[in-house]
Amino acid sequence: MTTRDILHETFSALTANKVRTSLTMLGIIIGISSVIIMVAIGQGAQGSIQANIQSLGSNLIEIFPGAQRSFGYGASGGRGNAQTLTPDDATAISTQVANIADVSPEVSGRYQVTAKGTNTNTSVTGVTAAYASVHNVQVNDGNFITDADSKNLSRVAVIGPTTASDLFATGTEPVGQTITIKGMPFKVVGVTVSKGSSGFNNQDDAIYVPLQDAQLFLLGKTTYLSTLSISAVSPDVMTQVQADITSLLLQRHNISDPTAADFNVLNQASIVSAASSVTGTFTILLAAVAGISLVVGGIGIMNMMLTTVTERTREIGLRKAIGAKRHDINVQFITEAVALTVIGGAIGVLLGWGASYTVTALGILQASISMSSVLLAFGVSAAIGIVFGYYPARRASRLNPIEALRYE
Amino acid sequence: MIEVKNITKTYVNGDNETHALRGVSFTIDDGEFVAIMGPSGSGKSTLMHILGALDTPTSGTYHLDKHDVSTLSDDELADIRRNRIGFVFQSFNLLPRATALRNVMLPLIYAEVPEKERIKHAKAALANAGLDEDRYNHMSNQLSGGQIQRVAIARALVNNPALILADEPTGNLDSHTGDIVLGTFQRLNKEYKRTIILITHEREVAEHADRIIYIKDGVIVEDGNSHDKRIISHAKRKE
């Protein structure tokens, strides 16, 4: 039998009972489309989590002070409270460690902030010009803090869009206004571009002031840093940079035992990979549930094919009597099963695509369809056709023509 | 030419042995029109299955055009059926979802004959079987019993077989339509020199053939010219 004849036979067999054919196909359609949707949603979630983390800064390594060690039997201070990081550490890192793009020394605290008659409590970060490039902060209106601002102790501030709307009435231009932080007046010189909030940490509700100002006026004449943020030149060198920084700081702080370090170095890549592994597990879970419905659909195909073989016993007998070989009958029934699953799979892919598109368009979630999941779905549906069509086809091809012709 | 030598067929069902054929021998020359006749349970169906290469004998040999058919595998038997035998069944066995023309083409589809030739051969076979041309593209469930059997005969003819086997071809037809179908067989035999074997239990049907082989309890009781009074009376007596 030529391929064309097989397809002709398949078409006429599948259109003979349209209701049954479409109901059987529905099982595969639901299975394939749910696999596609689930994987798309999972990958979308993974992508948006990664993007969120990336928005904190690219190739970011953060150094926090560790716990303050005390001598004798006293309890140690809380983690992060120690005054161990200095601007000299920052300079040493930027000059002695390779593959570093920028170093941003920071201090932070929460303060009461007031403007004309308005009042808010928000985080205030003392920064240098490097902060903007390390943390991907862009200014919408005005300028970011400059190195000159920091050196000259000029009392200027850059505020986030949420803080701006908290402090100033809509329509008021924030740049040029004066705000008061902990009793000290600061002139607003810029408003940052909105980054969106990630969980409890709203990056839009923030105020940036020059580092020296914050150390002198807000924290009270301290020279220590609360964070050192470092951006590496590429994601590949993160581990090396992290290791170099650790050994440099250990040496500078005269600590020989790495477990007793008075600082913590956090690598953004490890945060990303931890988050990715969570969403990855989640995606596998969703896909597994969808996969079960695919298997159920496959069993539906097998059920229909077995019914078909029984119903068409006489036809099979006739085909054999006029010279069809086992192989011909086998191919015919397997083709029918594969046609069912492949057509069902194609419709399922379109449906899944449509659903993912709708979810994305409605802004519910950023679902991303990958070509690999479409190809996989197609391959899987064809494989299901072969697997679940094999047994019925084999049964048909082994029918004895004499008995098949007598079958009532 | 068909040569059957001492064929037996035994069905074993547990401890029970059924001897459907107990040593049957005959020769049928090309262009003969033979009726194999016998009551039910006589073994004529078993003989038809062996002659039609649907089954193989337990012992003995069957040569169809010098090919030994008695020891072939399933797929080799399928080749023989496809190339050398045409079947006409009592219950017609047309594909319900296909046109008359498509039904007739079916054996050629399995023989992988190119489409153009297929249509040519199928139309010629339908014309030989006497179906009106305006019925060629009708679905088989839109045809009458007589028309269906003509399509079935055309299907048996289309691969230009050495042998046409008709198993009770008039069993599901009224006597008038049955006579027309039997007339068609006679015409195919006389005009186109087709070798035809008709399996039947009815004497009136068997009389349309030139030769009658009467079989009973798995052995041939009579074999002779259908106009021979002795054969006819024998058949009558057996009824």
C-alpha cells in the first residue's frame, strides 16, 4: 500500500464516526494543551523571578558585616550589626580584586521624612555615584547622586517614585523641593525610574543621599558601612570574585579561620539558582499532573482503537481475503491511532498557545512558550499514538481471515 | 489449472478431532465453470477455504497454476490471494464508506498498482460485471442487493485472477436477482474464459455450472457434467 492510500483509508475511517473520533481526540487535546500551558506558566514564573532578582543589579555580590565578636562570655551582637566594613575595604577591593566593574559602599537606615505638611517613614541609603550602575538604578527626572555631592557634603537627595507620591501632591514637581530627614533639610535632585516591588521590599519607596552625609548627619559620625555592593564584569567570574573578596577581607581583618569571618559575602547567582530550582520543581510538578491527563487521553485512544478493530472485524477479514498482508493491516491501524494523536496534538498545541497568550495579554502571568515544549508535545503525541495503537493494530493484523469473515 | 491431490483437513479441539476433509482429489482446467455442492457440514466450506488460499490442508497438495499452495506462510498465502484469486461472498462484504469504484480498486491498492491503471481496470471490471456506469460513484450502501453483488464480482475480476471463487453468491438475493448474478458468472465463463468455482448447497444454483462436484462427509461422492441425469438425480436425492 502506498502512503497516499494509507492516508486515504485513515481519513475515511476517522470521518466515518466523527463524534467518536472528536471525543477521543479531546482527551489528547486536553492532555497536550495542559502540558504546554503548565510548562509555559512555569517557565514564565521562573523568568519573572529571575528578572526581579536581576533588577536588583546585574552580577551583584553583596558584603554585609557579620556578628560583632565580644571577648569573654558575653553574647555576640546580632548579625549585620558589627562595624567591620570600612570605606578602605571598598577601596582595597576595587584596586586589588580582578574582574570588578564597580564597588558601591552603602549605609542605610529608616527615618522619618517630612515635606511640606506630609510625612513618611522610609529607608534612606547613603550612596556614592557607583550605586546607580551597581544596582541598575535609573533616574527619570533630574540626576543621581554624584561623587562631588558625596565629597562636598552637599545635602541632596534622590527619591523613589513611591516616596515622591507619598511626599508631594500629584502634579507637583519633586525636583527642587526640600525634604527633611531626621531634622536635616535635603534638596531633591532626582526621581528614580520605577522598578516594581519584589515582595516586602519595595525598591520604589527609597531615598538616596550622599554617603558622607548619611554617615555624618544621619548615623552620627560613623565611618563604617552597612553594605558593600560589588558588580562583577560577567556572570562567569562571580565565583572567582567572591572567593578573592573573601580572602582579601579575611587578610585585611586579620582573621585566619574563614568560619570566624566578621562579614558575609552573598552572591546573586546563588540566589537566582536557588529561586530557579524552586520554580523548576514547581514546573515539573505541574507538567507531571498534565502528563497524567495525557496518558489518560492515550488510553482513550487505545480504547477507541480496540472498539474499532472489533467493529471492523469483517472488513479486516475481507481486506485479508483480497490480499492484504499482516503488515498492511498493522500499518493501517497504527496510522489511524497516530493520526488521532497528531491531529489532537496539533489542536492541543494551538489551544495551549492561545491560552498562554491570553494569560500573558491579561497580565495574569508572563507565560512563555518554548519551541522545545511544542516539539516535545508533538513527539509525545505521536509516540502515544504508536504505543497505544500498537496493541489494537497487532490484534487486527493477526485476525484469522476465515473467522473474521464469519464474524457477526 | 487447479490440481488437488488427496487433501485432508483435521480440526483438533481439545481431545476432539473433526475430520472436515478425508482425502479429496480433483483437477480443474482453465476456463471451467464448476459447482462444489454439498449439504451443510459436508466440508465444502473447508474445501473453499483451502482452494481460496485462506487456509492450508493438514495433508495432501494443492497446486494453483503449478504453484504449491499447500505449505505456504500467512503472508505468502496473502500474495497468492492478491494475485491469483478473486472472491465473491454470500454477504458481499463491500466497504460501506467507499464508492463502488473504490471497492473494486481495493485489491489493486494492496497490489500497489498506479492510480490511473487502477481506475482503468476497475471500470473495465465493473463493465464486465454489468453495473450501470452511473452507479460507479455511488456509496455501496446506496446500491441494491443485485448491484452490490455485481460490484463484488467486479472486485473479484479486477486483479485478473486465475480463479474466481464464489461462496453461496446468491444466498442473500431473491431468486430473480440470483438468476441475473448466475447469468453474469456464465457470461464471464463463456465470453472471457474465466475459471469459476461456485460453492453452494442448492441444486438449482449448481445447475448453472458445467460440472458439479458433490461432496459429503469430507469425501467426493459424485463428480461429473451438470447435465448428466445421474448427477442431478443424485443431488436431488441428497437434498
